[in-house]
Amino acid sequence: MENNRGSSELGVESQVGVELQVGVNRRHEVDRAEAETRKLLPSTSPVHSRTNSIRSYRATVSNNSSTSVVEPADKRKFSCRFICTNHFNTNADPQWMPFTLRWYFIIILAGYSITCVAVILVLHQYSHKSNGLCTEDSAIPGWTFIPTLVAVFYRQLIAMVFGAVKMTDPFARMSKASERTPVARYTILETTKPWWTTLAQGFQKRRNGGSWNWVMILSSSIYILAILGISPMSAALLRSKEVQQKSSEAVVQLTMPNGATLRPRSERNTYLQTMSAMFQGYSTSPWITDGFVILPFWPENPNDSGSPWDSRVSNSGTWEADTTIFHNDLVCTKLSMKKKDIYLRHAHDDQESRLEDTLYAAFVLLDSSHGCQLNVTVNVTRNIVEKDEPSLQFASTWVTWSDIDEIMLGDSYLRNATLRLNEDCQETEVIMMSTPWWYSPLTTTIDRFLENMTMLAYACHSEYSMATMPVRATSALGTLAVEFEEDLFQQMSTPIPSTISNLLALSKIYTDVEWSQFAPQRPSGPSDHVIVGGYAAMLGAAYDFDVSKMMADPDLPMIAALLRRRFVAEVVGGSFQSMKILEEHRTTGHRFEYVRKVLVSGQAASTICAMLLISSFSLLTVLWVSQAKRNLNIYQDPSTVLGISVWGSGNATTLSKFAKLDLAARKVLKEELADRTFYSRDGSLDEIEASIRVSHEEKTRSPSDDATPILPVLRLRNLALLSLYALCLLVGITVLHRYAQKSELYQDFFTYRANVKVLGRVNTISPFAIIPTLLAIIIALWWESVDTTCRMVQPYISMQHGAKRPSQGIALSYASSFWLFASFKALQNRNWLLSLITATTFLLQVLTIAMSALFNSGNSFLVSVSEVPQTLELRNLPFVRQVLLTTEQSLWKYDYNITGERSADEFGNIVADSLYELDTDWMYTAMLQTALKGSQPECVAVGTRKRGIALSE
């Protein structure tokens, strides 16, 4: 028994010793916690200094009869009791403010915005002038991610400011004057809302004390611009494109020596080349175009040894050099018929005086709206004397293009026809077309005009000009193309002096009678016979020699000018080649090569700069309002339990009113506090007396069943939708990548480019490049809501699990920590789940940056199979043309000669209708291609008619 008693006493002593040792350890922990807490508290904190209060087993509130039951001391790591009194140390003012709302942070952020604007403008200006920033091969790795990286960093800085404004805004409302302080539903019961709701709340006056909350409005607007404007648009700021890069290179060009004069002359091939160019789109030289003659140039070491005027070259590339260009234009004035008459006249020579016939003079007066008048007078006799008299010519439909001195019809000039212009007309040539003046003099006498006789004319003159300007020549696939800016030529051109070219001889060549020998005249209009004179043979061919169409077409002067310019160009170009008066001159030109360069989109740059400037000025406004009119009246960071405790426990009377609401549901809190008014003064919470509701009954509330509800952001439904969205995004990227590998993303939805005019410049932007970044921003914002909620509740979770130090519990806050900083801080405090969540937030920012370069446009070959209906094929059966015989049967001869005149009139020229027209005669192009080294013919359009060689159906 004694042994047992001894053992029992020993056991009791051991147990007491253990309890004493545990008490000592716990006491050391509490002392350490107390010391750390005192360091964290400000000098104005109402903390009781007695040590035994820290070791209390109950949490007691001074001047309050209501109690809140807590766990015994042996079940807690440590407990702290704050004795709240009405006496404060006012040595310091409650002027705490988040560092993100302090002047230096906002100034730095506004400066960052303006710096970005300056950099973007400089890069855009350099890109515009240099046609790109640099080649894609020489660009720094990851250049496509840089704009989005900068934008994401900027968006996070804006988010820090926006988060600080939302966190401190309830305290700012409670710090207003008592008559402007909102009720509790807008202050202590306020919860964090999404950005779209926060912006709307800034305009609610009753929520903000009777005025708009400009700090909230501006910070929300800046945040919206950052997430929905700057971040997505940054993905379209830089793009790669194939552009021409210019470099200096020595070239050789043909120039006219000083004192040399071009004496134009036309040769047989001049007419051939003109008709081929006008009616079949065929040219032997790219340096001779419709109205322009360009003196050739070529690289100093060419691979070709042929003529510089040739269109066939072997070396490929694009060159530019200053060279001389010659141009001709035709300006015409329309003349309408005003008067016509026939009167008697006297004989003008001895031959007519011996005629026993009546002499007449037929005249037609035409004038324009500008006062120009043309008088056409023709001397005729009553009865025809000779077959070649003008009486026969004017009895048919006719059209002529000749100089102003005389009329040319057919192959000759009319002897008895004169043209006169008044002094208001300084034209040098005339285009005239008319229906028959009278019936054939072979069957009737000439004494009057036909009633339905009509006539139209155009008085014209030529303008010759020249200029020395940049011309670009591009050689590819064995052919050469020459181009220049015609608008620039019009600005730089000067008249061609007579010392360079004989302009009078050039006009005479144009109105030469030789055209009737080269252009067949086959009328197809209502008139059976049309007499054509001069270059009207070419003009009439464009209308199938239908004079009625020519007279009705208001664009006839344009077609006439086109024909005139081409012929003059062929004459001048041919004369340069035949006379060989040009000299070779070495000079410096430029070579252009297609390289892929990095460009700055003008539309994206202007949009981003505008939003950044708006954001910077808004930030400065937020700074001014925050410093001057927005006082928080708090000592500590309200995102920590310690900070909110210091602020809320400053007034024991006010604190006692919350004791009965311990662990109450939010619904109960709204019922009890929503319409009461609380304010913040001297760093503590208090209630306005007029809103205090005195209750004579003490109500004790038990903790509600939903005292710890799951926050909406952390509900399973929200997390499931977020996971589903991420999965759909992953599947979509995988599918699009598979199609892209097959070069099947060529639809307009993926390749569309929008041309937007900004400040007089047309800029190109790809709207589809913004979509991937926008999708990544959505998932990043969605996850950030989860991240923000977890960082907010983590201090309470740490205290629930028994945090050993205040820095891990009541003084813990992740509100001002972001991305990897929050992740490292969570690792230090062993908050593993929060560390994973914040690290994921950082990775989603990386995803946003990567998504900005998800799509890249380029050129590729697309092979597709399509059915083409074949309507043309080579003829296997002979073409049979049926001709109606109008001759009498008695005149029929079975042995008729096909070359006979009568046979041709009866049966028509069967072959000529289909082969020998100006626009279908293949001999023009065949001779040029074989004899003059021309290229393969192409189909072109003359006027409104499509020209080309077509196979029979």
C-alpha cells in the first residue's frame, strides 16, 4: 500500500511537473505573442498593459454585460484580450493609407503610362518612315510578347490601385461629415463587388454621401480600359509583314545628250504595234505605255545583252531610279450643229466657169458652249460631173480625223472642202462625223440637205509634257513591268520644248493618210457604206464603224485621247530606238527586295496611346482627390484582423452593440445594422446618436446554422464553370492548331484585315489577333476573383488552425501582395493552397502574354479541287455559213471566180468577218511575237468591249 501510495505521489508530482513545464512553455509563447502584438500596434492603440490580461481564459469586453463564450485555454495556442476604453493617445493622427494610393506610387504609374505613350509614338513613327522596325530574323526573341507583357504588367499595377480603392472606400465614406455619412448598408456592411458593379455604384449619390464618388468612378474606368482595351489591343500592336526594303545600287540609264533633237518618224512596225496595243493589249516594250514613253534604265551588271527597250529579261528584282518620261494628251471641245444651208456660188476657177451647170456651196456651222465655231464649206454642182467629186463622198455616212487645214476622206484630201475656225478656237485638228448630206447625185440633183441630216465634231489640240522623276521597274518570271506615280508626274511635268522634239512633225505623222492602208474599214452599223478618213479608221473600229454609236457616246473624246496617246508613244519610242540619239549614263538607283519586317500597327498604336493618356490623367485626378478630400481615419491596414480590431474596438460602447451579433448570418446583420449610421473618428468606430435604437429587451442570439457559409466565388458551381471554360479553351486551341498545320485556316474570319483611316493615314489592323488575348483575359479575371477571395480569408483560416505568431494570424494580410510575391509569402507562412492559387494567377498572366502570339498570318499554297464547266473546245467539224443569194437566177454561174468583184458582193467575205477584224486578227500579234520579239499576247478591254482570242463553241 505504501509503495502504491508512493508511486501515486510520484505520479502526481510528475504530472504536476509536466503541467508546470507546459504552462511555462505556453507562457513563453504568450509573452512572445504579446511583445510581437505590441510592436504591430500603433502608439494610439488602446491595449491594456497588464500581463495577466493576456493569459485570461475568457474574452471580456469592458463596460459590457454580454459575453461571448470561447474555448478553454488548454485548447488554444494563445489568446489575446483587448481592454477597450474611451481614452486614446492622440500623439499621432490616424492617417494610414495603402502604398498604392500614395503620391509616389500614382506618380510613378502615371509616368509609366506617359512613357509607354512616348515609346509607342516613337516606334510607330520610325516604323512608318523606315517601313518597319527591323527584319523578323534580326528581331529580339519573343518580340511578339513584349507589348502584351508590358500591358499585363500595367494592368496589374492598375488592379492594385483599383483594389486599394475598393478596400478603403467604406472607411472614406464613414470619415465624411456626420450629415453626409451613408447608412451601414453602404459602409460596414459593404462587400467587394465586380468592376462592372463598382463603376455603377460610383454614380449612386445616396451610397456616397450625396455626391458622385469620383475616386471610384475614375479607378473603375481606368481598370476597365486596362483589361478590356489596352491588354487586348496590345496583341495587335506589332505584326510581321512582307515589305519592300530599299538599298542603293548602281544603274545605267538612257538620257538625251545636250543639243540633241528628236525628229519623229513612223515606220511600218509603228502602225502594227499601235493596232496590236490598242485592240489586243499587246506591246513589245514595257517602257512604252498608253501615253507615256519612259527612258529605260537597268542594273550596272545585267545578265541580258539585248535591247534595253526589250520586255524579256532574265535577272529578277525591283529597281528604282530617276529617269525622263514623255507624255502626250489630247484635249477636245465638243461642237454641235447649229446651222446648215446650200446657196448659189460663183466659179472659183476657169474649169468651173466652163461648166454648163449650177454651182452650189453647202455649209454647216458648228459651235460649242465656250464660243468656239467651226464652218465646214463644200463646193458642189447641181449634177455630178466626176465620180471623185465631193458630192459622192458626202452622200454617204462619213467620219474623219484630220488637221484643221483640210478634210481627208478615204485615201485623199477633199479639194473643194474648207474648214474655218473663229478666233476663239486655237485647235489644230478636228474629229467630224456625219450622216449623209443628200441623196446620191447619181440618181438625183443636189439642191438641199436631207431633213434628218446630223453632224457632230470635236475640235482638239495636243499637249506634250515631260518630267524627270522616280520610276520603278520590276522583273519577274522573265517579264518586266514599269510603274510610276501619275499624280506626281502631273505635278512635276513641264511642256516639251521644241529643241528636244519636232512637235509639228509629230502632229503631221498622226494625221497622215497612211492609216487607211493599215486599218480595214468594214462598217457593221445600219449604213451599208461608211467613208473613213485618217486616224478615224482606228477610232471607228472601237465602235464597229457605227457612226450613230460614235455620235451618241459622250466618252468618245476619252477613247480618242487614248488612241492618240498610244500612237504618239509608239512614234516617239520607235524614233528613239531607230535614231539612236540616246546615251548611256551611270547613276545611283535603288533596289527593292521583299523581306519580312516587324511593323507597328497605326490603328492599334493610336488606340492604345489614347487610352494610356486618359488613364494617366485619371490617375492624377485620383491622386488629387485622395490627398485633398479622402480621409480614411484609420491607424492600421484594415485588411488584417489586427487592423480592423484596433479600429473597431476603440469605443467600448459601440463595440458592445456588436457582441450579440457574434457569428450572426449576413441576413441578421443587415436586419440589425443596415439602417444605422456609423462613422470613423480619430481612428475608431462610433455610431451617430440619432440612429441608435434603444432596446429595452436583451436579445440573445445563438450562432446561425450558416454562420460560415461558402463564399459565392468559391462555390462548386463557379469553380466547375471555370474548369469547363478552361477545358473548352484548351480543346479549341488544339483543334485550331491541327487545322493550321494543314493550312486550312484561310477563311475570311481568320485572315480579315480592317483598313482604318487615322489622321489621314490608312492603317491595317487584324481584329482576329485580339480574340485569343481577350479569351485569356477572361479566364485570368475569373481566376483572379478566386485568388482575391482566398487571400482575403486566409488570415482567418490561419487563426482557426492555431497560428503561433500574430504575423501568421491577426497581423497577416495578403491584400497588398500579388502574383509570385503573394506565392512566396504564402510559402513562408506555410499556406500551401494559397501559394498554389497565387502561383496559378501568375501563370495565367503568362498565358495571356502567350495567347497574344497564338496566331500568325503568312502565305501558303492552297490546293483545292473544283468543277469548271467547259463551254469552249477546239472545233472538229467545219464551220458552215449560209448566205442568202439576192442575185437573179439568170446571173448564177457555177464556175464563178471567188476573186471576182461580183462574187464578193454577192456572197460576202466569209473569212474576213471572223478573222480579219482589228480586234481578232491574230496576224498583228503573230508578227510582233515572231519578228519583233514580243511576249505572249493577253486579252484586254478597249472602251466597254472585251478583246481577246476565243475558241469556238
